[in-house]
Amino acid sequence: MLSIGELSRKTGVKVPTIRYYEQQGLVDAPERTEGNQRRYSHAELDRLTFIKHARDLGLPIESIRELLDLSAHPEQPCAQADRIASEHLTEVRTRIARLQKLEAELQRIATRCQANHVGDCYVIRALSDHGLCEDTH
């Protein structure tokens, strides 16, 4: 059995986050000692490791909840898990494309300024007038 601090160290998940996951129902409420300290099993360690990895990949809590529910039924087809991963991949690619547009626009704005004073600064003007941007972002 692990204390919440040991669980935190082994998984890299902060103690308040572990408590949050308990409140959200992602991690079962642990057993308590006579002194009311939480005690976690190795199954909860594995579950929290799963959650941490999924969060590191940017999966939202609701998707993680679905995946945890699916993992409880190993005999079921994995089409739903594949769908969740594919949808998240699409979202990540959309965000990357948006960030690449932002990068290009910021690079254009930052390198266009040749002024010596803020009053003539292209960066300030471009941020004040969205019409000076080359693309929507």
C-alpha cells in the first residue's frame, strides 16, 4: 500500500491533482488507515500512471474517463478507443496548424519593425490594427 505522497512521487502527479482525480471519479477513493491517511494499491498506481500518460498526450478528462471504462472490459473491440485517439489526433493537428499560422504572423510582425521608437514601432501598430495582419488567426 502506498501513501498519497509515495503515489505522487512514483507517478509524477501532484497530490492536489490526485485528490482532484478522486473527486472526478477517475481514481477510486482509497482505503484509509486508522489515522485517516489514504492508502493506495498497485492497481491505483497503474490507473494513475495511465491517467498521467493520457494527460501528457493532451487527452481531455472525459476521453480519459471513456478509455478507463473501456479498459475495464478487455474482451470488447477497441474501435471506440481508436476513435477517441483519432479524434484527439485531428484536434492536435488543427492546433498545430493554428500555431504555425501564429508563428508565421508573429515572425512577420517581429522582423518587419525597423523603428527606433515605440511611436513608430510596427509591432505596436500591428497589434493595434488587426488589418495589418496577413492572415486570420
